[in-house]
Amino acid sequence: MASDGLRPHPAASDLGATFRKAFEDHARFVWRVLRGLGVGDADVPDASQQVFVVLHDRLRDLSAEASMRTFIYGICLRVASDFRRRAHRRRERLVTDPPERATSISPEGRTADREALVALDGALDRLPAVQREVFVLYEIEELPMEEIARTLDCALQTAYSRLRIARRAVVEMLGEHLDETEDPQ
């Protein structure tokens, strides 16, 4: 191990293999996180590509004790922030949705699912960034709270507090979309 606490610089072929494995293992995670962090549907492919470009450039900086998932999440935070900040300057607007794939779900079920996702996106958009980040990582990505606190550089109890407040706000905002039989707490 290098004296600076970072992994020793592997050969280029090792980096390539590590990057390929990271891409294969985490591509879906990156898309979900970017959506959860407020990147628009039309921007997710570009933002995802940007995440992996940065990962490729910074792979040598990954410390031995760091989780690849946590490292990638940190990159996603910065890329999502950049994309949200630039979104208001765009002139392009999508006018139609892409065609849907054939599924066994009824049209009513698809409509209900789509409405629930739109409602969740809207609720997440209204949360402060610090609460949204904890909510997405814990509730959607199912990361352990200790890892979330480390990633967001906050105390464990602070992360739990942000989650509790975010849950309460999401439940209030999604009132009619929540199943009456399910207890959100």
C-alpha cells in the first residue's frame, strides 16, 4: 500500500479491467441515483456518461478502504448538481414520450405506476438536497446508514434525523398515492 493511504497505481490494463467491472456492476445504480437526485429523464444518459468519464479519470484516487459504490455516489452528487444547475438554460423541450415496451401489466397498472413515480419525483424535488440525498440512498438504494453518513460527511445521528424529516415530508406530499394498508414509517 502506498504511504499516502491510496491504492498503489495499478498498471493500465488493471485500471481498464477495474473500470469495466465498475461499469458493469454500477451502471444501473448510477442511472437510479441520477434520477433520484433530480436529473431529468432526457439528461440521465449524458449525466451517466459524465459520471463514468470522471470515474475513469479518478479511479487511481480510490482509496483501499473506500467502497466503489460510495466513491461513484460522490461523483453522481457532483454531476447531478451540475446538470440541475444547467437545466434552466436549456432551450430544448421534449414533446413526446418514447414508445412503451409491451408488458403484462395492464394499462391501468402502468398509468398508476407512472403517476406514482411522477408524484415521487415531485416530492423528491421539493425536499432540501441534504434530506433528498439521505432518502434516496437509504430508501431507494438501500445503503447502510453508516455508509451514507460517511459519504455525506455528516454524523450518523444527523443522517438519521434527515431521513426521519424526509420520510415525514414525503408521506405528507404523497398522501393520496400511498396505499392505505401500508405503514410508511
